[in-house]
Amino acid sequence: MALPRKSAWPFLLLLVLALFLAGCAGGGSDDSAGSEDEPAPDSGEATQGGDLILAVLSDASSLDPHGANDVPSSVIQANIFETLVNRDENSEIIPGLAESWEPVDELTWSFQLREDVTFHDGEPFNAEAVKVNLDRIRDEALASPRFNLYEMISEVEVIGDYEVQITTEYAFSPLLAHLSHAGGGMISPASIEADYEAVAGGADPFSVVSENPVGTGFFKFESWEPGSEIRLSKNEDYWDTPANVDTVTFRVVPDSQVRAADLETGNVHIIDPVQPNEVSRIENSGVASITQEQSASIAYLGFNTEKAPFDDPLVRQAISYAIDREAIISGIYDGVGTVAQGPVAPGIFGYTEDVESIDFNMDEARALLEEAGMADGFTTSIWTNDNPQRQAIAVLVQEALAELNIEVAIEVMEFGSYIERTSAGDHDMFILGWSNSTGDADYTLYPLFHSASKGNPGNRSFYDNPEFDALLDEGRRSTEAAEREEIYAEAQAMLAEDAPMAYLLHQDYLVGVADTVTGFEIDAAGIYQLRNVSITQ
């Protein structure tokens, strides 16, 4: 779907107002653990059982944790699969499927695994299962988008039935944080074998697991109607305290007006995302409230640096100077969000305030375009997905660039197609976000900017700078926190100069939760915590 170029900022405000008043949804925000308003006085007592229904903006692209790296997919996967270790609300590493761990030497970690865990298909969880999973993610023939999380692992060795050793090519400080990432979810070895057999027969990698995901989690997969809904059921044989509700249904509802109405009428229990201008409506509904959390994500406008004229950093800088981020936050996000000065969000290890930001300055934008020999402008396009906030940003950018003689066409597409086509590098400019789910700058900088991550792993700007790559590689190998912080500060300064993307904002999560729901939280990666959710009667 293309949006016309002849729109003015007043039209943008009218568009956004219309979307808001209609109850329109915001773009997926990305961040941290949940605060919750008190339920209504007559909400009753929490009970076991019930069918929890969520209305969400976008469908998953894959239910295989090794086969996708987008938040809508991870939200589902996190309920089916589990990782060796987890992170608590303070980003401290805590046990998961591994009960304990210790370093053997500077390159090797030993993990003692739980002995009372089985996969949903009855297969045992053990050291061999861990090896099969980590070897699969690192199988270059499959090209997992999660490869960059674990490419530093050189060997996974089975020591005993419930002991596994992981050896890295170099000392890698964030290894435990990476193992807590949803991309390290443990899949039934039988499912992995079936997927390999299908690939040998010509099927796409990850397709078999995606169609029937089998993990160890507190919910089991029941069904998936692509574009419509995904249904999970309670794992009665879960090794730890089981979930409270019987089933969870994720309904894909692109229209925010419908999502809000469904929440108010009790047809759904949770809606995500909520547009900032919908907050008062929901808070005053008498039946629901808002969970709001500070974001550790980045929303950005990316440039395809392999395509002219975006192969010129002067052009990229000029466009970045032309974007009024304060206007985006106030006009589109109703003041809910923080201007992004760089790609790493506050609170993430490696974040720095000492990086030169590109602030709104149309005179500087014109001067840079003239220096680049592009004073007469050019014709280009912005791609975005079916997210009204991102569409509104695209209109704002379109209007700003028109003042620079840059004619911009806007193309809107369904999320799955959008992810696929931006991975292939078919775009000029695009609007997207990134969620940091390890708490370490490596997981923002490496996927988004390292040349080894071009395409589906995250580098949709196709940025390629050997000097920058060397810095990130050095950051991965350093074991000193202060040294790593210096490296990441230098890397972010380099990005400010090269401008492979225009950083927009760190937005907040806004989720609508019915007063009949207790125990709902959302973590730093934008993943819903549903195990402790109860529905009051």
C-alpha cells in the first residue's frame, strides 16, 4: 500500500488524531518489567484455569526460536521454550534449565542440568539435547538469524547425562546473558531431526519446527492459523509450578479500534500495543488499566547503505538532521518516549551519553546535501509495516524531506513480508525497531551494524565498516568491563559519523490489561510474562 506524498504536517496531525480517536494502535515498543494498577474493587478472587485471550498487532513470523529474531515471534516462543539460564528484573543471571554453572577455565563453562525435565513430546531434556540445539543454531548451512548470538562457541561437549561444557573461541564476557536469550530456547531433538530431514528433502530450514514447536515450557503449542491466531495450552506435566490458566490465545488484530473495543467489552483480556492517546480512554473505562514500562528498545529510520545515494554518509547525515524527533514524540507518541541519541538505550551496559547526537537542524541538512552534490534532491521511498505509529513517522519524514527537494513514496506492507523483504535488501529507507534482550550493548551493536549480521540477523542497513567490525570483535573478546565500555563508546562515536540509521526514540510499552487479570508483567525484551497470570471470576 502506498501513501501519497502530498501531505502536510497539519494533515499528519489530523491523521494521527483520527487514528487515536478511533482507538488506533501504536507501533511495537520494546522494554521492561511490569508495573500494574490495582484491580477494580469488585474484581473477585484469582482462580486457577480459564482461557486467556490477547489481541496483538502482528502475527509471528516463525515459532522456531532458532528461525526468527522479531519480537512478535519471541513473545510466543518464550511460552513454549525455555533457556539454560534466565535473567531476573535486575538483569542478574538465575537458573533456568541449568541448575548451576561454573567456569572451567577462561574459555569453558560447565553447566549442571535439571534432571526432571521432559519435552512436550516426552523426549528427555539432557546434555545431548543441549548439544543438538546449540550445534543447530551454529550450523552455517541453516543460516539461523540467531547465529550471531552463539558464533563465538567453538565446542559443546557432553560430559555426562546432565552435564554439558560450552567452550568459546575466545573469552566472551556476555555468554551467560546470550544463553538467556529466547533464541537459545531448547527444542525437542526429535523435532530438530525431523526438520533436518525435511531440509534434506528440499524444505525451508526451520519450517517443520515452526509448524509444530515442541519445547519444555509451561505452555504447549496447540494450533496456528497464520494471520489470525495462535493457541497454546497449559503443560500439565511442567517440571516447575505450572501456569494458572488453561489456554492462551494470541489473536492478530491490526485495528487498534477493534482491540480497544474488545478489551472494553470483555472479549479479550490483554491488548498490545496501546496508542498513547488511548491511555485515558482505557484507564477511564472502569474495566481495564494500562501497564506502562520504560523502554530499552530503539525505534529508527534505516538507510540501505549499499544503494545510491544512501551509500554517501553525507546524505544519511542530512536526512537524520531533517528529522524532528521531539515532534515525533509529542505529536505521535503523546510525549511517551525519550529522544534517542544513539542506538543503545539507557540502562543497557555500554550506553553512553558522551556521543555526539544529530539534532533537528534543517540548515545543516541543506548544507550537507549541497556538499554531497544533491542540492536538487532525488526520488526515493520509505518502507514500513502495518503499524500506524510507524506509518505516521513515515509521513512526517516524507514531509520534512520534501523541504529538501527529496520526493519520498511510502510503502506499507504486512509484517512478515516486510521482515522478509528488508532482509533481502530490496528497500531504500525503512522504519523499524530493535529490542535488547541481553542487557549488553553487544546485542544492539553487533546484530544491527556488524557486517556479519547483514540481512535477517538484524543489519538491514547493510552497513559495512571493517574498522567498526574490529571494534565490536574486540569488545566481544575483552573481559574487562571498563575496557568494553570504552570500546562501545568509540563504536557509537563512529556510528554518529557514518549515520547508517537515524535514531528516533526509546519508546515505552503501553499494554491494556483487563481488571479481571492479575500477575501480568512484561520484561525488558518486550516479552509477556504469562505463567503467573490468573483470571478473576
